[in-house]
Amino acid sequence: MDNSLIGNKKDGGSYKVLIIDDSLFFIKHLSNILESEGFEIIAIAEDGEKGVEKYKAFYPNIDFVTLDIKMSNGEGMEALKEILEFDKNARVLMISAIGKESIIKDALLIGAKDFIMKPIDKDKIIPKIKKLLDKF
């Protein structure tokens, strides 16, 4: 295993990720980026409610979550609150096409660790994830 990939832990395992997003195209794109860096996608949810359920089901084996703010069948901000109520140490990276400062500020105040705007690419998201993982 190549430990130079940021998705690989020092012990040789992979960081495990839960992706919560309602866009199958985005999920595939993000999964490809993360897997190319050694991350393991432990679960995927297409709305906030299912995302919270999957977080609880896989806890404590999730290292971080990517969470869309606006989804067709579930509110990302509500999911963020529920995940953090369940696990105050959850590492959640908010991802959205909506860049309103008030929404970003609210997400960070609730407890999201960082925020990134869609569309994403490897050069944009990997440094954010590295920063997220380095804090812990």
C-alpha cells in the first residue's frame, strides 16, 4: 500500500468516508477523486435522513463526511445538526453549489469543519481534506 497517498493512515489502513449527496454524477466524480488518493468510501446516502442513518450505522468507523447542503429529499443543514448531536467530534466537510456567505457561516457555526464550492476538482478538495485530517 502506498502510504504517500493522503487517504492512507499511518497504520496502513484507509480513511473511511461517508458521502451524502443527491447527485449520482457528483458522487461518482467525488468517489473517483477520493479513491485515487487511497480513501475508502464506506457508505453513500442520497439524502440527509439516510445520511444520518448511515453515519449512526457505521459509527465509529467513519473518519469524515462530505455533505451537500441542498438536496432534493433532505436538508443538509439538518443532517449536519443531527450528525453532530450524535457525535460532537464528527468531521464534516460541507459541499455545495450554493455559495451564500450566510449559509457557509451557519454551517461552520453549527460545527462543520470546512466548506467547498461545487464544481470540485482534485486540486481544490484534496488540500481541504488534508487540512481536515491534520487537525485531529
